[in-house]
Amino acid sequence: MSGLRIVIGSDEAGVDYKETLRKDLEADARVAEVIDIGVHRAAEDFARRYPYVGLTAGQMISEGKADRALLFCGTGIGVAIAANKVPGIRATAAHDSFSVERSILSNNCQVLTMGQRVVGLELARRLAREWIGYTFDPASASAAKVQVLSDYEGC
Ligand SMILES: O=C[C@H](O)[C@H](O)COP(=O)(O)O
């Protein structure tokens, strides 16, 4: 898909990867807009923890301000849990190529998360490049399964 609006964010444990991946996304012609929700390196911003980052990203997608989010924390787990609290949001941590692919093609996840303490930087960059290239097919056999979740949430 071209023209993606992507939120990028992290807690303090993922800020190094967030900074590198933000630059990658900004240089990618398939990305229309990169929205950096922090954290930034200022001490006061480091007080924001993974729940706020995940919730903010999920809310932005829910409100139509972005299409996807790429989030980092120590493991990728905390930001995924937080984003999943927002109704209608499907978020997952993934650190391998197949799971990243299926997060879109099977699950239509809007949010991909990774852990800076889990995955190497170059693999994270490669996975993000791959992730941008996938588009969910609403006519696929997977669509009815995703719809069950949407129906449950009513959105
Ligand atoms: O999922 C949580 C993240 O990995 C976070 O960056 C670290 O959380 P902790 O400091 O509570 O271990």
C-alpha cells in the first residue's frame, strides 16, 4: 500500500530503535506521513511509560489520524498490550518475517511492535520494510475471522 500514515513511538527502553526507524520510514516512498509520538530524549518525556505510548498510538488510529503504528519498548509486549486496549485496534509484537507478514494478511493488525532488548537493529529495520509492503485483502478467507473480533467490539 502506498501513502501510509504511520505513528512511531516508544518508551525509554525502545527509543534508540524508534529514532532509527523513524528515519527509515521518513525516507520510504511508500510512507506518506510519519507521526512521532515520542518518547523523546528529554528527561520529562522519559517519564511517559509504555502504557501511554501504546494507548496514544491506538487512539490515533481509532480516530482516523493514522493508518498504522510501529512501536518499541523493551520487549514489544507492553506497547502491544496497551494499544490492544483501544477498541478496534489489533496490535502484536513480532520479531520474525513470517509473523510480520501474517499480522497483516491474517489479522489485519494496524499496530506492529518490537522489543529493542529482543531483536537486532538490522533485523528490525528489515521487518519494518517488509511490513510496509503488505496490505490486508478484505476478500480473503481471513477477513471473516477478523470480522468476528470487530463484531465483538462493535467497531
Ligand atoms: O513491556 C514492557 C517493556 O518491555 C518495557 O520497556 C519495560 O518494562 P519494565 O521496566 O516494567 O520491565
